[in-house]
Amino acid sequence: MNRIKKNNVMNMLSSAAEDCLLLSYRFSERGEELSISTLARGLGVGDSTVTAMIQKLAKLKLVNHVPRREISLSESGVVLARNLIRRHRLIETYLHQKLGYTWDEVHLEAESIEHAVSEKFVEAIDRELGFPQFDPHGDPIPTRESAHDSRKLKRLSEMGVGDHGKVARIVEGKPDALLYLSRLGIGLGTDVEVTYAPAQDEIVHISVEGVQRTLGANVAANIMVE
């Protein structure tokens, strides 16, 4: 998709449709099911609202969708969504590194301004930051050509007793969850080790920089360790 065509398509999308495309990309990036119902839950809206947005995205040839079947992004949809993700994550990184926002604050702030900034502004941010590879949550920042992440990461919830490493990424990083992790002393680069993980228990016991902590299995599943 060339730059002129991409800009024309972006101008035709509402902020809600952009959010739908972004979430579709994130689900695909993580290998999760992409459907009307999962998108509706993720966006916090009704199925009918998502159906209307998907129909519009399909008309723009950004998604492939057959009613009552799973949705997939088209090649053009992947390129555009990657550009939107790049913009969002670069703005988050700028807010964090240059303006002092904490990692639990950047997402909502970036969402409030990302629809209004130009591509020139985004590229200027990238240069100013020194072309960062990851955002404040450890999510990879796509380049204009690709979104490859070569790191080999494990979910904390899937690690065994004695396994250890450094926190490299937080997925599904909602503000309240990120604030909770901060209070436990967990952030990017934090050393963690699993000390007790009973098979029938919903609690994972870990050492955080030598301090014993407990996490719910659902929280541990969102912590990626390198």
C-alpha cells in the first residue's frame, strides 16, 4: 500500500474503526481468535456495532470476513494496522521517556491524541527517541517495513519452579493491572523466579528481585519473561 493510498484510506476511517482494526491486529499478533464476539468484548461495545465496523473495513478491503466465520486481516489491512500500531507505540514511548508518564498512564493518553497526529510527526518522534524497538510495556514497535520480534519469551504462568529470567513484556496491560504490578516491584527488566507453582493452585509464587510475591495465574499469564 503506497503512502498516498494509505493516507486516503486512513482519512476514511473513524477513530472507532481504527480501534477495531488495531485490536484485530493485536489479536492476530498474539495468535488469538478473531471474531465479532471477541472484538466486541475487547472494545466494550455490542456485537452489532462491531459488525457494522467490520463491514466497513471489508468494503475498504482491509479485512476478509464471511458472516458467522472467523475474521482475518487482508494484506492491506496488516500494513495499515501495523502503521497504526507503530504510531500508537511510538507516542506511548515518547510520553514515557520525554514527558515522564508512567507505564500505566501512556495507553489512554496515546489513544486520545493518536488519531490527530500526522505521519511526519510520528517519524519525528521516532528520530527524537533514537528509533526505539520496544514501547513502555515491552511491545515491539514495528518499523515501516516489518513487525518482526525475534525475542524468545515465556509466559510466567507456564514456567516451572526454579525457572527465572527478566520481565520483557506485559500483554493485555490495562492501567489498573500495570499499577498493581508496579506496587509489587515488577517492571520491564525485573528479575523474577518461580518458587512455587502447584498444579491445582490458581496462585503462582515468585521471587521479585529476592522478595517473595504471589500472583494470580491470570496475571502471571500476561507477564512475558526472557
